[in-house]
Amino acid sequence: MWKGHFSHLLGGVWMLWMWQAVFVDATQSKLWEVPTASSFTSSTNLSESRGEQDCERSHSRVTADTPPRLDGTWVSTRCEVRPGPEFLTRSYTFHAGRHFRALQHYYKEAGCEEPAYSLMIRGKLRPRQASWITRGATEAEHHLSEVSLVVHGPAARQRLASRLPATCVGPTLGRVVPGKPLELYNTRAGRGCLEALGFSMMEMSLMRVETQHQSRGGKVQELLLGDVHTDWTQRTQHRPTGYQPPLQNAMHHTHPCPVCALVYRSSEQRPPVLPRSPAAPLALAGRWVSGRCETRPDVLFLTRDFTFDPDQHAWQGVYRHYSDPACSRPTFTLRASGHFAQGNPSAKVSGATEFVFKVTRVRVAALDGPTAALLNGTRPGKCGRAGGWAVGVEQDLTPTGGCPLLGIKLPHKEYELLKAELDPRRRPLLFIGGRPTDGLSPDRPQRRPTSFQAPMGLCGGGDTRPSRRYGSAFNSKQLAASGTEARARLVVLVLGSVLCSCFWVY
């Protein structure tokens, strides 16, 4: 059932994803209850998820309404990298009558400085019910009415001519004038031309709008749309359960945001040309943490906390998993450690560097009753100390060579991709390779990621001194249970097992 021995540890263990879907919010609601708007309102203090005050970047209260309020224009805040790789910026405008107009600008390189072509998409969107799979999200249906292509140069025209079937554009593409729209799809034509481009708007089928209410007044609104499949051939049929990097409301965005204005003013004939980013050497030393509660495909909410010591070529990572999209109800914590080796600059993603990570030790702490009960049901000698799992008590999985239930086999090697950037305030950001949608581990070079997860920030406001006190980030208080006694009983575990079997049959 599980395709990889370790299933991409740097993104967090995903063996419990379906179990979290069964146990989510077991203390407060039944599985058949559709979440209400009040269920999506939370108060998030980033210093809590980051563990220490020196990791704090902002205090904000985060709310999310259902159904989401979409009216307005939502724009990219940086050059986005999709699997492939593809480099793009997006500008999506939603109107009160449920009609939308989406602009996608594609580029030749990872800085979004050389536009290749743009797509102008028109259609209609109909929000539906709250998602039963991805808690906090809303499902929606979309209907396309028009997709037009605008080429921005002869090189892009030649590349597109090799990808698009002759039936799509025939001899016309060779005579297309840069900047002139070419209709690829309308309600009377088929979708073959769109599939040849790997184009899909299935991202519209899952959405969430978050509002960050800042302590000094003002707000930032973000639109999270469904994730794009990492396998090109699966992209047009993929039903998302996670998110892409968020778009920000053009009227309520972070400041400063030089990219926001450029993308907002763009059109299909005038794609934004992003300014060259400040040089950012890949200096890993120190502690890096998530800037938000992160969502992964198949019902996983987590925060990440990494510490690197380049002198010793050592790393440790803490993955704190939660049952809710606000990362307020912990389920389990995973600590991994090992060594890493830096490789060559990436030939596919400029500015990124190839790495190899070796995972030699993993420790897990269950933070709620259902998770502890599940782990206690494993065979002796296969997943830590048999029967020794208790809420808030950490177990070392190294003596048992990992834990098949969690998809962990030790030792384990992964081929990774890392990139460093500076945000508009010149604070360092670290990007780590994106997670494969199919769950396969990148245990060989050809499976190395070509896109990135959400960026992580450096603790201490830019202090790059190596941190040798790895234990300081992983004290016992952080592994303690939240104090809310899980009321789900062992019979729910049995029910969950049956449900999981049904989900995985197909």
C-alpha cells in the first residue's frame, strides 16, 4: 500500500493522514457534521508554533469564513515554481456574479524576468459545501468559457509549436504576432489543446480564504487554491486535497510587496517582469521554522522546525502535526536527525542547489489518545516499544529500524532541492523541495523535487551562527499533551481502519 520506505520525511510523515481524517476534531464534533463558519475561526500566535520568542515574526489573529468571500483581485507575491519545473505568476479576479477572469503568466526561468507566454482564462465558479476531506476548505465547481494564449517571443512560439498538436493551432501559430491572443478553447471546442499544455483549473475545486488581523491594525487576506499534481500526466484529472502557495488580495496584502503591484497591473499582452531578487547565499547554519500552519495533500496540517550545523554536516527536524487548519490541536510530533551533503547547483531550477539528506534517527511522540492507541496496536519489534506508547511520551524508532505503520525505514536517503531568498525586508527565507503528490520517496536522483514548499524563516532575525544545542529546540514541554483529553474510544480506531481500507481499495 505504501510506495516508499520513508515517504519523504522532509515533508512530514503521511501514514497518519487518513487516520487524522477519521479522528479530526473527535473531541468536539462528529464526523458527519459539516463544519460551520465558527469552526474556521482561530487565533494564531506564531511564536507558539515556532517554539521560542526569538522565532516570533508577528502576532496575528487568523480567521477563515465559509463560504469564502472571493470578490476582488488576488495576485502572486513572488515568482512561483510549479513541478516540472514551471515558473509563473497569477492574477485572479472574481466578480459578484460568480464569473472569474484568471491570468497566468509563464516564464523561461526561475526569476520570472523573461516572459514566455500568458494564458487568459474566463469562466464561472460555484462554491459548494465544506470539504469532507480537507478540513477548513470549501469545495467548488468551475466551468470554463474561454482560454486564450498570448506568446511573448519567437523562442516561446517555437517551444509551444512542439508541444501543441497541429489540430490545435495548425499553421497559425507560426504566424502569430507576439502579444496577439490566440483562442485555444471555447465552449464549442474540445479540451485537447489545453491537455497538451498540461493546463488545468482543477485548483478551483478546493479553496480557503484566510484573513490575518494584524496587531497594529490592518489585515492581510490570502486565497489558498488546490494543489497541482507533481506528475504532469495526472495534472488535468487531479482532485486536490492540499494547497498551492497562496495568492494575496490586491487591496489587503503584506507590505512591502513590490511583486503584488506588478502582477496586479499586468494583462495578457503586458506580463509582469519581476525585479531581480537580492542575492541570497545558501547559508543553512541556524534554526529555520514555518511561517504559517502548512497544509499537505490528504489531510495533513503541520509546522516544521529545522536546525542545521554545516560544520558537522548534521541536521535535525521537528514536525508538529495537528488535526485542524489553524494548527491548534496537536496529534503527534516527529523528530528526525541525520547528516546531509551539498551537491551541485540545479540544472533545472536556477538559484537552487541539490542536496542529499540521510536520515539515521527518528523519534515520535503521540499527543492524543487515538494516535497512541493506534501505535500501541503495532506488532512487537516493529514500531518502538510494544505497548509503550502514551500521550506525551517520546519513543525512539531507531532500534526497530523505523515503523512500517508510519512508512518509516531507517536509515534512509533522500535527494533534495534547496533554495535561499531574501524577502522584501531582506530577511532570509529557506525553500525546501516540494512533496510528491503520489507519496513516493525521492530516494533516487530522478525523483528529486522540481518545486518548493512554503518558505521557512530564520530564527533570531537573521542570526546565521551555527546552533549546536539541538536539544534546546525540543524540550519536554513541547512534547506534552495539549491538556484536552481525547474522547474518541478504541472502537473508533476499528471504524477508522475499515474506512481507511475503503479509501485505499481504489
